[in-house]
Amino acid sequence: MDREEFWAIVEEAREVVGDTVSAESAEAVAQRVTARLVELGPSAAVEFERVFDAVNGEAYRTDLWAAAYLMLGGCSDDGFDYFRGWLLAQGRAVWEGAVAAPDSLADLGLDPDDDEIQCEDFLSVASDAYSAATGDEEAFWTAVHDNGTRPESGTNDPAGEDFDFDDEDQMRVRLPRLAAIYLDD
């Protein structure tokens, strides 16, 4: 599976769900992706996971984490994972825009009081699909690791310059549009 096929599966799920900005609708996208991977079979789930790891790893960036921190009113390691799950459910255009320029998330028009823009379920769509198809989640992880391409999670710092997310002046400089929405004047 390549990135085009990966994003086609996500976009197909989004079309069925419609508006995907709420946490509930992002979870619905994750459920649709899981169902589609079940239909495609265990090997598709393994390949989806491999592409997911690459795509998700590219978003493991300090500037995007800072955007999540603003939008969520704080953001732990796990919270940033769940935020990226939600971001995947927004589709390729939003994902790529946010990775390139996190401040572009201001264009989504989200309610600044909605701090539930997370989707933990998206992180396990491939393993859930594999388990549903085979009944053996352990075999999924063995298959994903077999070609040695799965990076170890949690071993690296996020890409980009580290800075204090609690420094409102820094946030206003680095993410001016999001800061205008999410920081009190």
C-alpha cells in the first residue's frame, strides 16, 4: 500500500461521515477506516499500519505539538498522539497543510471552547481491523515488525526547535493566527 491508497481509504471514510471536526465524527471516520480494512483483509491492515507510521511520524513536530497545546488548552504526549489521530480524520489536505504550517489549523473555524479534538481510536484502526479479521492481534504486530521498517515509538524528540508552550509571547510569534483565537488578550 502506498500513500495514495492510504489517503484514499481515509477520504472514502470521510465522505461517508461528512463533517469530521468533532471528536465523535473523527471516531466515526476511524470506525469506517477499520471496517474498510477488515474488508480488504489482514495484509492490507499491515500495509496501512506501515504507511500510517510514516505519515504520523512526519507530524511528530514541535510546532504542530504547540498548535495542539493551544487548541486543547494543554497537551501531554498521549494527548498529542490523540490529536494527530483527530488530525488524520480531517483528511489529507488538512493533514498536509497542518504539517507544513500548523497555524493553518486556524482556518478550520473550530469552536475555541472545544477541547475534545482528539481521536485515540484512529491510532489502532489497522490493529483493530487485523484482529477483527483474524482474531490474533499479536500476529499483527509480528507482521508489522517483520520487514524491520516500523520505527520505535517514543525514542526520539519531536522534530523542530523546542520552546516553552506556556510562553504566550512565543506562541503569538510562532502561531499568530491560532494564538489570536486560543489565547486570552
